[in-house]
Amino acid sequence: MGGEPTLHPDLLRIFSDGLNDTGLTHMSLSIDGVKRNPTTVKVLDTLRRKLELLAERAQFDVTVSAVIGSAPGEEAIQVAGIGSWGSWAASV
């Protein structure tokens, strides 16, 4: 799992326990494509619900980076579209 916050199994509980009250000012996320493949599970299909929750509830800045290496190039456009969720920043 590394340090990827969206893969944390208790993300929903952490939000309900007051993540916004901790003083967190910024979170950076990395998404590797849209569909799961043999190389990664950090993909939009796997993370969509958690990302939607984050966009709804986060009171801090979120930057989403798309690292498209093991995924088809056309998935980069879909991942970059996350930048339009809330006030998020996106980079590919």
C-alpha cells in the first residue's frame, strides 16, 4: 500500500473521526490509470468511491497526480478529469 492515503482500508472511518480537524492542509494522491492491471491497483475504478468521498468532505487541498506508465495512454485523460472535482489540482 505504501503511503497512498486512498488505499487505507479505514479511510471512511478516519474521515468520520475528524481528519479535517487535525490541521491537515494538503494531501497528494497518485493514480496509475483507470482499470486495474497486473502492475497496479491504484486506479480510478478501484478508488472512485473513496475519491468522491474525499472530494465531498475534505477541507484541505488535494493534488492528484496521474502516473500513466503501465496503463493505456487514453486513460490519462480520464484520470486528469479528476481535477474538476471540487477545488482539486491534477497533473499528468
